[in-house]
Amino acid sequence: MQNYILPILVFSPIIFSIILMSPIISSEEKVIRRSTKTFSIIHFIYTAILLITFDYTNMGNVIESNLKIFNSDWIESIGLNASFSVDILSILLIGLASIIFLIAIFLSKNMIKHSYKLYYSLILIIQTAVLGILSAKDLFIFFLFWELELIPMYIILLKWGSGNKQKTARKFILYKFFGSMFILLGLLLLYILNFINTGTLSDDFYNIDISNIDNKIKYIIFLFFLIGFGIKLPIISLHSWLPDVHSQAETPISIILSAILLKVGAYGILRFNMQVLNDIFIIFAPLIMILGVINIIYGSICAINQKDIKRIIAYSSISAMGIFLIAIASLTEIGITGAIFQLISHAFISAGLFTIAGIIYIKCGTKNILRIKGLGEKMPILMFLSIPIMLAAVGVPLLSGFIAEFLSFIGAFTSQVECIIDVKILTSIALLSLIISCIYILKIYHSVFFGELNKRYNQIKDINIHQKIILIVLIVFVIYLGIFPFSITNILSEYSIINFNIIGGF
Amino acid sequence: MEFFVNNILLTMFFPIWISLVIITSVVFKISSNRKMTLLFTLISTFIGLIFSLGLFKYVRIPNTLIIEKNILWMPFESLNFYIGTLIDSTSTSFLMILMIVSFLIQLYSYGYMKDKRGFSKYYIYLNFFNFSMIGLLLSTNLVQMYIFWELVGIASYLLIGFYYNREDVSKSAQRVFIINRIGDCALLAGIIIFIYISQIYLNQTNTDILAFTNMDDITSKMVLSAYPEIFNTAGILMIIGAFVKSAQFPFHIWLTDAMKAPTPISALIHSATMVCMGIFLIIRIYPIISPEIFNIILLFGAITAFLCAFIAITQTNIKKMLAYSTSSQLGLIFIALGLYSIPVAIIYMIIHAFTKSILFLSAGIIEKKYNNLNINELGNIRENNFYLALYWLIGSLSLSGLFFGGFTAKELLIKTTHNTNCLSVLIIILLTSYLSTFYIFKSYFLIFEEKSISTNIKVNNNNEKSMNMPIIALCFFVIIPGFIFKLSDINYLCLISIAIGGLAIINAYSCYKCNKIFIPKLLYKLSYNELYIPNVYNLIESCFNKLFKITIIIEKYIFEGVNIIAGKITAKLSDYISRIQNGNIQNYVAYSIFSTSIILLSLILFYFIILEVN
Amino acid sequence: MFEITLYHYLILALIIFSIGFIGLISSKNMIKVLLCIEIIMSSININFIAFTGFKNYMFLNGMVFSLFIIAISSIQTAIAIVLVYLIYKNKENITSEEIEELKG
């Protein structure tokens, strides 16, 4: 039975999506939506049971599943297995993914107006892809699921978008393929080097042994992985697909993209750059720290200039991922805990921000904040519920954003990585992001809700119970993580000491 | 007594629980009763009041008894974060003031907000403010203090943006938030530097380095270490945080923006409680501040006290004048702190809290009755509102330090300054008290006494009991400390200050009679435009806006440009290469045979020459 | 006198091949192209028969294969002439420069 836990988790969405596309389920919107919601809830309960019964004291791989096809491994002669495994980092991100997909499917109620079957089945395929990436134990299974999510995203961007859909979708897929090319090169090099070093063909990346290889090749592999994953978690200069995609996609897709897919890129960096290649991470840590600081400052400054709500939130995601980068480059226990905590907390915060932006877009028909004014008159409850999410994005204590930023900054400041520009000066520059982030977040909040009501919005009604519950769920998560972070930081601090190469000090 | 100590956290949880109850009733549109809201809020504050009174008796001044309880919040291997409660004389005295003022202002708000929209929202924010303030006063270590420090700032921002329909309120709220944020950022930077220093110099002892009770140990160790510069940097950054929160020069600008809040909030947050947090911080981190930094505190306190009083003499809006007056009085409290005398600072702060609240609450009644806050347009109010004039008079006498509680406080301050032999500071204190007396009595005469040109239209005539009771209570609290003063302590400085006060009153009366102020035109202009500091802030803001527009250019031409160039290169390249395929079969045949022969030739060459086979 | 060795036959085949090849790539008339293909075929025949003649008397693989080539090339030429005829019917001329429908 142990053998089938993870494959059921990973493959059930795609099986359900095939059922959905077949004529078994009728083409009425209500039936499609309700059946997808039911499936999502069942899947979420399954994931929740896995999360609750997980053994959090075991720091290695806890659940391992080896999928045998007709009683043999996949391609045994070259060592490819279809094996899945989860450990603590993976299971936390899998739980996060399930919650976010559930919220996205619930939120699609009024936002999608045509081709429901195609839409829901594509979202389920993306869910399979994400769960597969997070639980892969095998180099090529990892790559298979990595590539699997590109085509559904492309189709969704083309069919349900606004604005210049074709150019944006084309830019998205070209950038992603460019990144996948580098990742494939890196994976192949790892596979071949493992073979040269140990003489056995195996692509289990937890057990790769490339210790006797010359360092120069390892540098090249590291850079390949950094570029490939850096397109996903946008590192500035590889990021220009992100603002366009976010501003033109529908809200549930923006939520999935920003809350899950960026984190999957971060997961890739954590696994490949930090665990597999951990002895040369120290050499590149200064570079990653400088990239992180550029991310933070450039992302925040770009966000101030924008006029489209979703673009502002997209740039704030870039900024948040910059905090992740400086935290992991610090190589301290507090820093790495803060980095992983930032992944989880930022997912909820950006989901909340995009939900609010989506509701405003549906009610007002425009995303330009210069034209929307004074909605506080008509939608006081939305204004009230958006306060915790706005404050969490800024980094106010007792909400989860503060814990993540606080731990990351302490970790980065007290790190012992040697850099050209001193680590302390870099962190001090990054601290300015606290001030700059509140400028643009307040700009959104005040332009939309404050002021005199624009006459054309006289007919708007307040948000319904459905959307209220989604926002309240997100707020509860944000507040819970802010007040009781020890439930996660306890586990993560032990995990980071054992699995990552911490150098000295705090 | 043990009951109070063990259950002190109840005082924190009652407000937040009531806040949540009101929130659910608002969000899910369950109808709410205004009287019940008020009652629950008052009950929670009253419970807090009883707790703080009980603890005050328990702890007694001077601080001989300190009780601390901690729970582990986030354990890491190298650094543990705790949350707990620290009960000593400082925190209990601040707590008592907070509870009294909070209770009275919550009662007053019922009458003030009775006919306005957003009643429930107002009480949610008020309860939230209560909760965060109590959390701040009971905090045991720097991190917990920082958490509640920011939360109090958020509560103040939410209340400033209360009237969301108005455009100027929106801009002011944004500005207040950003300036507060700058201070918080400085405080956070100071805390992080402090953690870093402790890592280097304490070498893994098991003490919690951030706790206030451990700070004496830390100082002695750090003084013996050889790097005081980093230590001083941390101290200066934390002091900047305190300055921003307590509206000292040059960060006092947010206090005038904060006057867009409803008047009871100005009384509660921006004169009595939140702006005293800077003082609280300095008292708590007292052991780790070096003497140079105390000189900086003294300097900035003196500058603020004088300059803000100077600006306040020409202001015509009552609330703006009272805002600058608050800044100025806080400057005097910082002078007291800079002279190492904490008890004097606490006493002055307590009396100032009560005095300013009386003035603000009376201004609230004037605003409700006449809908106008301009001194030049009001006048002759004393005829119909004798008690209002009485309250204002009591407040003025106390603020100027001539009578009642203010007299006691000011005398203590002057005596302390005299004992440390700082002549310049003494002169500044006397000048400030002259200016304070001048502007507050000018406002009294211009508002309440008869004027030839007075355009006041009475809006409503009801004398709310709930608005008058708190002011009466506050008046008692102000009058009583005035009689503690003993006659044997009068010395010549005391007489000089009374004389200065009398001179200022005569000056104010003459200004009222002639209806203009007798200072040179240049100084008048400087003072009326608030030393042009708002213009400086606007200039800095526009400079930054222009600077940030650089990234638009970078985004558009560099990053998008890379995409466009890549696309164009690919298109050109494919254009060239596709010319090979010209549809002419003979060309294809020629190409294929040509390339095959080259491959074969190279294979033969490879075989014969490189492998050296004959 | 010098002997006529294998190499003479191979060079002859090469010369005939190159004549045919140059004619193939540079003639404008499709019929000429077909004729040049025949020339190339005959040079290949010479090549095979030369190898059979000089190297191996017992195995006649080369000659058998050249018989195959003669037979199949005639079939191929027949089909090619039909295709050229169809092109002529559609386009009224058979200059190779005008047949560019598959241009990239």
C-alpha cells in the first residue's frame, strides 16, 4: 500500500480531468463546476490526512513510492525509475498547493465565461504537474512533470485572457522553454557525471555522488540550474514574462501562477542548487545574495510606477522572491527557515491580493487604478477584509509576512558568507524595501477605496458570501501563521540544519 | 495580588475578543446595537483599569519588584524568541494612564460618534488600539516591543483614514503611514544590529540577549569590548525610531497630518498614549545607550520644544496648534530624559496626557457645536458655554505651567535642569514656556471672549452628558496634583517662571485686543508656513518620484529590448537560411552531392592521415 | 606500353559521371536532365563491371547488379518522362527555372 500513496496523490487530478473531458459529465456549467469542486475537496482531504499523519521527526525521505509498471521498473537498462518520495519540505509545499488549487477552483465561479470543460481539465493537469514536481525522486520524472505544465498554461493564456493575448502567451512559452533547455542540460550532465564517477546508471537525485569530479564542470551545472530555475522564480533580467502574463490572465490563473508556480522554481533551487550541489553553493552564495538584493529593490521601484493593479502585484511578487534569495544565500539556520517560511506565507498573501484585484476587475471592468475611485462607499466589506491582506503584504507583525521578512533579514545580516560588498551593507539596502513596499501597496488601497465615488460605479453591489468566505479563509491562514509560527519554524529549523550546508554562527 | 499577576494577559485578550465580535457582526451584516458595543468596550477597559490599579499597589515606586514571565515563541538553535509579560513600576504606571485615558475617551466617543456613520468600525479600531498598546507596555524583550510598536502605528493609521470619502484624508493617511514606517525600519535595523553584536561578543551564553532585564549584564560586557561604533550605531537607529514615533524634529510633520482623524482619536492616540511610546522605548533601553546618545536626545528635545512652540503661535486651526503644542511638550520630556532623570519625565508625561486630553476634548465639543475650528472665525463662546470656557481655562493654566498639575511638573523640570547646571537648556525651557503660555491663552481669548467680528453659526445645541463627564473627570485629575507642591520648595527660578507666564498672558491679551501679533514680518511668515518643512518633504517626495521613473526606461528599453532584438535576429536569420530552399531541384541535387562528397573526403582523410593507416 | 589497370576504368567512370553531373545541374530543359541521369547511370555501370572484371572472376555480383540497374533505370526513365509530360501539359513549358512551386 505504501507503494500507491503518492501515485494516487499525483495522478488522480489528471485521471479526473480525462473523465471530465469525456461525455460522461454533461456540458452544463453547474454540473462541471460542482463535480470539479467535489473532486478538489476530496483531494484536499486526502492531502490533509497525509499532512496530519506525517512523521515530522524524520528528516529524510518519509514516504517513498516506487511505481512499477507491469512489475518492472520503467526503463531499467539506463536506470530510470518511476519513483516518488516526499520529505518535510515537499509535504509542506504539497499541502500549500492543494489549498491554493482549491481556492482557485472555487474562485473560478464567475470569472470564466466559456469552455468550462477545457478550463477545469487544464487546471487539473497543472495540478498534477505541480504535485509531480514536488514529489519526484527521479531526475527524469522531475523533468517530465516540469515540462507538463507548460502547454496547459499556454492554452489557458490564449483562450481566456485579455489584451494582447498572443504576444504574451508566446513570450511566456518561449521563456519557459529556454529555461527548460538549461535544466535538461544540467540534468543530463548530472546523470552522466554520476555514471562516470560511480559506474552505475541511476538517476535518483538524492543519491547522486559526484564528489570526485573536477569543480569546473560543477560550476557549469550550477549556472545552468540557476538560469533555468531563475526564469521560473523570476530573477531580474529573466523576468519580463511575469508582469504581462499576470496582467492579462484571468484571476484564478494569476493565483495559481503566483502562489504555486513561482514556489516550484524556488523548490528547484532548494533541491538542486542547495542539496545536490551543496559544496559549491558557498562559492556562488555572494552572487545569489546580490541578485536577491537587486530583485528586492528593482521589483519594488518598478511597482511604484505602474498603473495596472495586477502589474503592481506582479512586481511585488518579484520583490518577495528577492527576500527568499537573500535568505537562502545567507546559509544560516534562521535564514533558511525564513526563506521557506516566506514561500508559504507569500503564497497566501499573493493569493489574497489577486483575489481582491480580480473582484475589483469584475465589478468595475477596468484595472487602471487612475480610473477607479471611491469604492469604499459601495463595498465597505471588501475594503475591510482587504486590510489584513494589504498589511500582510507590507510586513506588519502578527501577520505572516513579518515573520518571514524578519527571520530572513536576521539570517542575512548575521551570515558569514564573504562577499565583495559586505553582507551587512546589502541587508541594509534590502531593509529599504520595507519602506518602498508600503508606498505601492498603499497606493493600490487608497486609489481604489478612498475618495469620491466615480459616478459610473453607482450600481455596484458588495461582494457575495462566496467571495467573503474565500477571503476569510486566506486571512485566517495569514493570521495563524503570524501568531503561531512555531508550528512550522520548529520543524523547518531542524530540517535546515540537517539538510543544508550551514556555515557557522546564527 | 497573585491573581492579578497571573492573569495579566486577560487585559490583553478582552479587547481583541470584543473586537472580533464586532468584526463578525459587521462582516456578516448582523445588526448591532450601539449601546451594547459601548458597554462591552467600557467593561474591557474597566477590567484593565482594575488590573493595573492592583498591580500598581503591588509594585510600588521606586522599582524594587520586577516580575517577568516568558513563553517560548520561536526556538532556534542559536537564538530564541520569547513572548511574555514584564511587570515593574514603569509599565504599571504607563498602563494606569492608558487605562484611565482610554476609558474616558471611549465614553466621550459615544457622544461624539453618535450621529456619524461607521460607529462599529470605530470601536473595532479602538479596541484593537487598546490591545496593541497593552501588549507594548507589557513586553519583555525588544522583538515583542517591536511587534506591538508597529501594531500601534497601524491602529493609528486606520483611525486617521477613518473618513474615507475625503481626498485629503487619503493623502494624509498615506503620508502618516510612510513616515511611521521609516521610523519602524530604523528601529528594526537597530534591533538587528544589536542581535549581530551580541552574537560576536557574548559567545554563546544562555541568556536571552533581547530581554530588557538582561540589559545591565550586556552593557558591562560590551563596554569592555573594543568596538563602540557599531554599538552606537544600533543605539542611534533605535533613537531615531523613538523620535519618529514621538514626533520630534524633523519628523514632526506626521502629527499635523494625523489631525484628520476624529477628535477623540487625536486626544487618545496623538497626545496621550501613542506619542509616549518613544519615551517608553528610551526608558526600557536605558542601559544600552551611551552618553553621546543622551546628548543627542537632549539636543533634539530642545530644538523640537522651541521650534514647535514657535510655529504654534501663528496657527489658526485649533487642532493644528494643539498638534504642534504636543510636539513641543514632548520635546520638554525628551530634555528631561536627556538629563538622566526618568521620574521627572514620567510625571511630566502623565500630567501632559491629562491636560492635552482636556484641550482636545473641548475642541471636539466646539467642533460639534459650531462646525468650525478656525480661531479667527470663532468668538464670544463664553456667553452660552460657561463650562466649556472653564474647561479650556483649566487646561490652559495647566499647559502653561502656571497652576494646577502643570505647575508641579514644570517646577520639577526646571529644578532638575538647574541641578545639572545646563544654562542653555534652562533658557530654552523658559522660552518655550513663554511661547506656550502665549499661544494657549491667545487661543482662549480669541475663542471665548467677545470679538467684534465673529461669525459663528450654531449647529446644534445639545449638551451631551457623555461628552461632558469625561472632561470633568480629567479636570479633577489635573487639579489634584497641583496641591502636592510644598511651599518650602519655592526658589527664585520658580518666581521667574511665574513672572514669565504672567508677561505672556498680558501679551496674549493685547494681541486679542488689537487682533494681530507683534512679531517681525519675516518671523511671522516663517512661523505661519511651519518653517517650510512640509515644502521640503514635498520636494523630497517629487525627487524620489522622478528618480523612480528611471526604471520605466530600463524596463522598456533594456529588458523588452532584449526580447525584441532576439525576435528580430531570429527572423533575419531564418530569412537568410530559407533562401537555400528556392524550389529548384537541380540546386538541391547539387547541394546534396556536394555535401556527401565533402563528408566522404573528410572520412577518408581522417582514416588515412589522422589514424596513420597506410 | 603501360597496362590498362583498374584505375583507368575508374577514372573513365569518374569523367563520365562528372559530365553527366554538370549537365544535370546546369541544363534548362527537363529532357536534358533526364538524359544526363542516363549518362550517370551508365558511368555507374562501368564502375561495377570494372570491379567485377579486375577483382573477382568467380563472383559475378557486379555484373548482375549492373543488369538490375539497366532494367530499373529504364522503368524510372519511363515514369520520369510521363511526369515531365504532365508538367508540360499544366505549364506549357519545361524550363527548370520556372518550376519553383516548392519554394521555402
